[in-house]
Amino acid sequence: MHGVGEMLHDRPLAGLTVLDFSQYLAGPSCALRLADFGARVIKVERPDGGDACRSLYLADLGFDQDSALFHAINRGKESYTADLKDSRDLDAVKRLVARADVLIHNFRPGIMDRIGLGWEDVALLNPRLIYAGVSGYGPDGPWRDRPGQDLLIQSLSGIAWLSGEGAGPPVPAGMSITDMMAGAQLCQGILALLVRRGVRGTGGKVDVSLIETAIDLQFEHLAVHLNREEGMPARSEVANGNVYLAAPYGIYATSDGYLALAMTRVDRLGEVIGLDELGRFPADRWFADRDAIKTLLRDHFLTATTTDWLAMLAPAGIWAAPVLDWPALMAEPGFAVLNAVQTVQSPDGAELRLTRCPVRFDDQILRSPRPAPRLGADRATIDREFAA
């Protein structure tokens, strides 16, 4: 039973219709958030297999005919199958476009124009439409037709280089951060244009790319790099956490686990943990001598447990945290109070546990019990509705 605040008609985007032509992660994650906010999302898929993510299995985990990953980013949507190369299907899709509020796609630059669903085409059909595109590398330039894949983007953009220690190899993030952030950026752009439409009454076009998203993700570091005459900054040889932050910032092994230390005064830290040697480093050397400082900390932290160190650090107001794996995180009271997990149910009663929308409106947690749609499950119903 769901409370009033969790009903779709009470959410901010209730009454809006979104056509989601996108596949994989970036575009669908944007459409997912719009669905969480109350929009009706119709996923337009090819009849032969649909979104390629339906068959993209992680750890061989499936649910209700498709991959669990597909359900994680397409829950709560409807599925409409159409062969966009077929004139009858294309006409049917154009009927949807004429009455929709938002269209999302992640086709390579030029594809939607060739189909007849480019911005200029759809603006004639529906001047109030918000037209949202996500690409790998933007509409122009020598990279525009390259595969827009997250690991490749992390590698090209410098993100993978930021992680790892000293002269070690680049280390990419363990999840698709540029895909998900591009989806979030696209969602922001759509919401901004919906606000403008409410004022001016006209639609608009918004585009993001994975590479521009990856560059923007590094704005803090690039702001320094672009304004100093230097090459690449050095990564710490020990406990690298941020190429521009001084010791002790980083993660350290303890006798039974790992401990993360954020920004803090090195001299104060030495007093709290009983490492007097840290007192010989003046404040103006905490960056230049960070590897020497971190080496002392690395050896010292191995002498006690994570719990022991936190018992000293927390009362002293030093920013520190244990490094948790997922089982340990989910055993924490702080995780339990978040109610971060929801259950969706397939038509035959099977259940899948997924994360929920992280945004709250009017203090209400947003949940959606509906899984991702089966391929083409809603076409007949939608055709009847939009033919009226």
C-alpha cells in the first residue's frame, strides 16, 4: 500500500508524456528520473530485441525475461515497439510525437534527421516539444562517430588517470559515471526547458555529450590546471585521494580493514593518534611532503583496528570514515533509516529489489512498484489512445 505522497499523480511532472528512444544507460537513466518525478514515459523500441540493454546481463542476473540492469533503469516505463524504417510505424510514432512533451534520444549525430525525426521535423509537428539528445562526443569534430562508451570516455577525458597511486596505471571508476552523470545533466536541461515553456509557451532543444560531461566533472581540477603553467599534477605515491589535496587526504589500511581520512590539520591529527613525528612538518609543507607524511600514517594505522582509530578521531572532530563494502553498508543503522531499497513486482508475481529515486518532494520518498515493461507490451493500448 502506497501513501498519497507516493502516488504518481501527486508528483511534479504528473500529466507530462515523455518518449524515450534511447538505449543503454545515459538516456534511459534521464527518462527514469523523469518517470520518478511523475511523467509518463513511453519507451520506443525496435521490434527485434528492443533496447540492447534488455540483454546486457551483469553477473548473469535476469528478471522477467530481461536483464536486471534493464529493470534498474527502465522501471515504471511503458514499451512501444516500432520499426522506424517502416513508413506506417513511423507515422504512428509521429502521432505520439505530436502530443508528447519530451523526446529523448541517443542516436549518433544525424540519424534522427535521416529518419525524419530531427529537431526541425518534430518542431513542425509539435512546437511545444522539448527535444533532448545525448551523444558520445557532440555533433561535430573528428570524434563524433566514435563509440560513446563510458570506459572509453573516462580514458580519453583524463578521469581514469586521476585515480591510482604514483607511477601506477590509470584506474577507472568501477561504475559508469559519465553515462549516469550525462543522464543527470540531460534531465536538468529538460527541466529547465519545461520551465521556460511554462513562461514562453514554446519548446526547445537540449543536448549533452559524454565527453563534455566528463570534462565538466573535473571542473575543480581543471580550474587549477588551466590557470597554472604546469604539466600534469603528481598523484600521491601513498594513499592517493586527490591530486591537488595535501596530506593526510586518502585511504589507509588498518589492522582489520580500511580508513578514509578527509582534510584535516596534520599536526592536530598527530596529537590525536599519538604520532608525534607529524609535528615536524610545517603547514606550508603538507602538500609538498605529502608522501612522507602519508608513509608515516600508513605504517601507524596498521597498528590498530578501524574501530579503534574512529574512536579517537570522531570525538576530536576529525573527518574520517570506515571503508565499507555493500554488506557492511546495509548492516548500518544509517542505511536502514534511508529506506533506499524498493521492491518491484513482475506480472507473474516475481520480485526484484532495486534502489529508489534519491530525490524527495515535500518530505516524501518516491517509490515505484512497477518493473520495466515487457517488449511492446503497451503498443496496442497506446495506439488506441493516440489515435483518438
